[in-house]
Amino acid sequence: MVIDILTLFPNMFKSIFEESIIKRAKDLQKVTINIHNFRDYSLDKHKKVDDTPYGGGAGMVLSIQPIYDCVESLRKDYSKVILLTPSGIPYKQKQAYQLANEKHLIIICGHYEGFDERIRQIVDLEISIGDYVLTGGEIPAMVIVDSIVRLIPGVIKEQSHLEESFNKDYLLDYPTYTKPEEFKGMSVPEVLLSGNHQKIEEYRQKESLRKTKEIRPDLLEK
Ligand code: ADE
């Protein structure tokens, strides 16, 4: 998979893609991630990328030209172009699975007060990572890339993500423990030490359901 990210702040991505699972995926050549500063595509003599809004109002609006030219220089007929915006479709694990099957993603990080509405005409998908407003699309881009890259076959053990939250009937993950058996009066549930695999499985299912009821009852309604 190739992921092209369009941003005005390329330095923000420097360390995040050089650590842990994403680095591993790059080293294994499962993914290539390119960061593009779309300011480089501005035809303005001062490399301006934004302007005041037509009709008046506060703040600056990202212009279409630099983003359009940058996207079109990268686009293949199989590319999926994503715009990150708080008014996009809420991002869910199901979408991460779908995106993990794509060959080429172009991700546009919005900034400032907003972007020229016409940018929406050159994208396939608008995504929001949650109902809050961040200063730009860079952190959402990191969230999305991280969630997708770990799902590319061969990056992590498939069993790991089949067992985690949101994959089993919209239930949260069951609790896990490791050594020691006892720590400052807090102990590991007996059943996990029993070696009885059927009982352990039952316990995990029950705990998954209990946690979901307590923390995310909305998931059970699905
Ligand atoms: N840009 C600013 N806030 C955002 C959000 N919540 N999701 C995606 N992009 C954003």
C-alpha cells in the first residue's frame, strides 16, 4: 500500500512513522508513506495557501489550487482520496478494515478555519475521528494511518486483531493479566490460573459483555 499525506506541517510526522509497528510495516515493505507539503504546489509568488472567505467572516480558508494540483499529481485511477474534517463521517474500526484493502490512499489534512468547499469535489471520502475540533488534520491522519497499517496482512499476527475490541460482535476486549499473580493486594482472577480452557473462554465472554454494558452500552444496541 502507498499512503500520500498532504500537509502544511510535514515535520509533525517525522518521529511518529519511524517507531514501532509503522516502522516495522515500512521495513517489511508493506507500506510506503510519503509526506507532501502542499505549499510547494502553490502558484502564488509568496507560496500562499489560504485567503479570506468570500462573504466575509473571521479566519482564513485553505485555497483549492495547491491542494488540487498536489492531489492530481499523485492520483492514479485506483486511488482513494480522503479529506480529514470534523464534519466528515465518524471513523470506525469497520472503515479501517475497508481502507486496509486499498492500494493507494491520498490523505488531505485540512487546517485553519476551513477549506474551500470545492475541495470536497475532488475527494472520495470525508472522515472525522471524533466529535471535537483539532487544530488540523495531522493528528487525525496519524490516527487513521496507524489503525490501517496494523491491519495490513503480515504486519501483526492476525489473531491479535481478531481478538481485540470492536471485532467480536461490537464487544469491548476482555481483561487480561500477566505476572505476578498478586500485586499490592490485587490478584489475578482464579479462573485464569485454572488451566481450564472452556472455563477461561466463558469467563472472557462474560467479562467482555460486562465491560461493554458498563462502559459502552451504545455498542450493545447495535
Ligand atoms: N480536523 C480537525 N478536527 C478534526 C477531527 N475531529 N477529525 C478529522 N479532522 C479534523
